Amino acid sequence: MKTIKDLNIDNKKVIIRCDFNVPIKDGKIVDDTRIVGALPTIQYCLDHNAKIILLSHLGRVKTAEDLKKNDLSPVANRLSELLKQDILFSDETRGEELEEVIKSMNPKDIILIQNTRYEDLDGKKESGNDAELGKYWASLGDVFVNDAFGTIHRAHASNVGIASNLESAVGFLIEKEINALSILDNPEQPFIVVLGGAKVADKIGVIENLVTKANKILLGGGMAYTFLKAKGYEIGKSILDEESIDFCKGILEKYPEKIVLPEDFAVNKEFVNEGEYKIQKADKIGSDEMGLDIGPETLHKYESIIKDAAIVVWNGPLGVYEFEKYKKNTDELLKYICDNNIKTILGGGDIVAAATEAGYKDKLFHVSTGGGATLEYLEGKKLPGLESIK
Ligand code: AMP
């Protein structure tokens, strides 16, 4: 993997594809984590006297009303505060004015270009990786650095399109992500997978890819009930992913030793946080009950399996973590992992939100920031944004 350190960027015009897809409310940035995350790559370019051209998408642009909502200019203001320097902002994603400003830039100057998805309004040029657009953006700089891990599983004009036309490398954020995730290509044993989340259908690719490498896959969350159903258990009103029952049967038959199902659950009668829950054994879920979290026996069993793991990867919460009562065992397992220093990669999405909320994010070996991107890596798929650089 070619990284920014392999490029000669001194005094060059460096285009950086960042992930500035931050939550913005009434023109104010609610969480600037992604902007802060981009700083090491930007700072490295500043240290090398580069002229820096930043590109990013923000939200989705389908109609003219989406333009104002997804205006990237607040990011320029925040960047300016963080870097303590003026940041140029181009309201246009292309055009003579932009080209003139870039021509007049001095070393260490930074320009942020308007939301790349403004180009989607006219024929999905960004998301459809329009060849002419990728070539145009590439013409604005001398080298290209992709540092937007969140879109690395997509072939867009602002990543694959530019990389196809210019000498390219990955930035520090993508380098860190890939270095950590690639441990899972040939994981040390015992390798344990923890898998939760709502639906089996969303995780079929992950299960198929990881089941051959893992010693055990510990299941939880909503998807566990479809596996129980496949085994012939009564699951009451628990979430069921009917179309995946056959897949579950097949996997259970093929890997009976590897797939570990919860043995008890926290159940309630409604999908609410209110009221008292009951702990119910897997074969005792009543027809009017639904499972909302794993139970204490399952937690202890999972802890004892994880105890000796060389590496753990975990995707998806073990219960409805949005409800105070049913995030308990997701939090407990995270705590156990942190207290016992178990080398763990959190594989993107909701489990990262759960770990962040509970204060465990910085105590883990690696927390992968990509939702779809991380999932596709765990599915063993090739990532176009990375392939275009290789
Ligand atoms: P995912 O995006 O696939 O990781 O799924 C995360 C979602 O799964 C969260 O919104 C959880 O509330 C949901 N979830 C976890 N456990 C359950 C459950 N027992 N019943 C329904 N939804 C669940």
C-alpha cells in the first residue's frame, strides 16, 4: 500500500480526499471528530510546504433543496480554528474561478472545495464516477492522497476517479485502518468473532468470510433469534429475519462447533425500555415475549471464550443498546475486554457508537470508523478506493 510518505509532496499541489461528512445542525458542526481525524495528514502536507486542496462529500444531494442543507463551508471555518490559519473556500466544485484561485496559491495555503456531491445533482457525476469529472479534479493538483476511509468501498469520482488520473497514495487515517483490519486476513489463533446487530441478512457476507478463519463466532443481538428459529426454538415476538432461516440452518449444520448461540436472554413483552424484564432460557421464550438483550449466563460464557483469544473482532451490539436496560451486556462485554486487555477490533457501525458512549473507545486495540467500508472489508471484498491506489 502506497502511503503519503512514499510521495514527493514538497511544494506540490496535493489533493486530499477527506471525510468531512460531519453532523451539522443550523449551520453549526455538532461533532468535529472527523475533521480532527484529518489533521495529521493535512499537517504533514503543511510541514512539506504543499499547497493543499481538500475535497469531501457531505450527506446526499438529490434535489436542489439538499444543496443548502449540505453546504460544506462550516467545515472550512472549523478547520481554520483548528489549524489557526485562514482556509480558502470554493463555493463551486469546478470552474475558472476555482482554477484561478488554485493557480495563485502559495505553499501552506489550503483550499476546501464545496461538497463533491453537488455534482450529483446533474446526473450523479460524483457517485457515478463520471470519467470527465475525475479527470477534471485530478487536473487541479500534482498528486492525490485518499484519506476518506468511510467511502473507500465506493468508486466515486473524488476517490477512484482522481486516483485513476494522478500519482496517488493513502493518508494516515486509511493507513491506520487498513493496517489494523489486515490483521484479520491471517489472524492469530484463537480468533474469536462477536457478531450482533439487527438482521442476519446484513451479516451473511461477514459470517461466510469469517467462519472459515475464526475459532468461534459468538452471536447476539436481533440476529440470534433467527438462528434459534432455524434450530426449531420458539422465539415469541423476537425480531425474525424470515428470509435468512435457510442460511442459518446451513451454517449451523456446516459449522456446529463454531457458531455459538446465546443460552439466555433479557425478555420483555414490548419493544420499550419501560417495565421489568425477565431473564429467560433460550428454550423458554414465551409466545408473548421478545428478547432484547443476551442474559447473564451467556455473558459469562462469552467472557470465558474470549479470555484466551489472540484477537477478537466485534461487529453489532448484543442487545437493543439504544434502551438503557438492554445495553447492559454489550457494555459488560466491552468492559471485560478492556479490563483484561484483550486485543480487539471493533468493526464499525453501532458497536462503535455503543463503545464511544460507554467510554471504552480509546481503550481498545482498534476502533474502525467506517460503517459500510468496514463491513465490506470484513466480508472479504475488495475496496475500490484502495484498489485504485494499489
Ligand atoms: P446493526 O446496524 O446491524 O449493527 O444493528 C444494530 C441494531 O440492532 C441496533 O439498532 C439495535 O437496537 C438492534 N438490535 C440489537 N439487538 C436487538 C434485538 N434483540 N431486537 C431488536 N433489535 C436489536
